[in-house]
Amino acid sequence: MIEQYLSPSELKRLLSALLVVALFIALMALFGFLVVPGTRNVNRPHAASAVESPQGETGWLDPTDYPPTARQVLPPIDPRTVMTPNPALMARGKVLFAENCATCHGPEGRGDGAAGASLNPKPRNFTQPTGWVNGYRIEDIYKTLREGVKGSGMVSFNYLNRKDRMALVHVVQSFGAFNHGPEDPKALDALAKTFASSGEVIPDKIPVAFAEQQLAAEFQPAPPIPSAASNPILAAAIADPVLAAQTLAGIPRWQEDDKALATAVSIGLPGNGFSPEVATYAPDQWKALQSALAGH
Ligand code: HEC
């Protein structure tokens, strides 16, 4: 149909022009989908980590190890001792706040701690009623301490026991002169009931470095093999006595079963502490090696 209006050469030019336009649009779309979203965050300052990691550590282990704590089974607590502030609870809470929270939230809870300066979002200012994600009622702050705030520097503090967390709740509320109510009586009741009805188990926690030490201590060095100095059979068969001793320790029943010994040693050659020529040993040579290894 269109041939009635256009000569073939004009049609060709039209089509190629259309092709160029389509390609251009496709390129722009590609640019818009792939490149533009990636540039959105270029100017945002990098959030510095709240804890400076020591230099020269391996990357995949967390160098900020927790102090070791033994597993604790804590009895239920009387809700009356934690649901409302009392002097002992507040004193405990202030110590905990200074130790765990002030670096970010500031000594007065204004959200101006040094470690919080570069965080995005910023640590909450407890003196103001604005901006709270979970809320500032008792049950809200308790939830924040148990779960943290996703996507922020506010992590879970559930390794503190429940009484300590409640002490912190009251300390946080004490920074703000505004009204923290109205409380939700049902939620408060539920919280009080969980304190009264069940105990709490805080699991063992040991730092990675300590775990490594324990593993190293549990690793038993292999019993040494007899000295090759006075024994020509061993001198010929052993390339590295320590490695060979480890290899032997990994072969069950090698003292009774010379065939098992021959198979296991031959498979690991070279590099298991035995000389490569043992691969050519005849059965009686293996028997001789077996008794030499056993010290007979
Ligand atoms: C590493 C820095 C850091 C430390 C340490 C820290 N916080 Fe926070 N906290 C934050 C940040 C950041 C926010 C803001 C979260 C947001 O706005 O999403 C926050 C928010 C909060 C909130 C408000 C949650 C809400 O509903 O908006 C409470 C309550 C709180 N922290 C209590 C504590 C207590 C108590 C401690 C000590 C046990 C503590 N924080 C330790 C960084 C920290």
C-alpha cells in the first residue's frame, strides 16, 4: 500500500531512519535503567562504622569480639520491680546507658554521640517526641532493644538480660520531659506477664579468638614415629617424619592390617610424608615397613 506513495529508495531511507530512532530510544532506555539509578547515591557520605576495627585483621572474622559470657538461666522476674522505675533500676540503667548507648545517643540522650555523627539515619534524640520509628512507650522501646531498628545503626541488644533492658527503657524515657503515654494497658500487661511467667536463657557466647584457642588445644599432635637414624627401612620410606606421623594417625588399624597401610599411604603420595618409592613396594616390604613403624 505504502508503495503507492513512496518509491522503493525512499521507503528504504524511511526504514533506516526509523531504525536509527528506535536504536536511539533503546539506548536511552538502557542508560535510564542501568546507569541513572546507580548514580543516585554517589554524593551520599559513607556511614562510618560505629566501632573502629583494628587494622590488619582478617576480613571475614569480626574483630570486635564479644566478651565471653557463660550460659545463664535466669529465673522469672517480679514485674513490679521492672515495669516502673525505681532507684536501683535507674542506677543500673544509667551505668548500662553510659557503657552501651552514649557513644551514639550522647550522654544526655540528645542523639549527639560521637559515633552517631556519621550515621544515616541519625541516632534518636530522646529529648524530643518526634521521629520515633517504633515509638517511645515502654513496650515500644523494649521492642527496639530486643529487635533493633532494621536498616539503621540501631542493633538488637537482646544479649542484655530482660531486667537490664527494662532499666534502659526507663533511662531512655527519663531523658525526655514530654508525655510518653498513653500506654497500651494490654501490651503492658502482656509484657509484665512474660516477665512473671517464664525464665530466660542467655546462651553461651565465646569470642572467635577464644574458640580458635580451644580448637587448637583440642587438636592432639600425632604420636611420633620411631627415628629413622638407626633404621634403614624407615630411612628409605620416610620423607618427612612429622607429616608421616600425621598420615599414620589417620589410618585406622594400620598396625594390624598391612594392606590397609599400603593402600592408604600409596593414595596420599606424594606429600603425605612418605617417599614416593614406597609405591613400588612389594607386600613383604610393606610388612617390614609396618613393623619398623610400630617400632618392632
Ligand atoms: C551504633 C550507634 C547506636 C548505639 C550504640 C545505640 N543506638 Fe539506639 N539508635 C541508633 C540509631 C541510628 C537510631 C535511629 C534508628 C532509625 O531512626 O531508624 C537509634 C534509635 C534508638 C531508639 C528509638 C527507636 C525508635 O523507635 O525510633 C531507641 C529507643 C534507642 N535507639 C535506644 C538505644 C539504647 C537504649 C542503646 C544502648 C543499649 C542504643 N540505642 C545504642 C544508634 C545507636
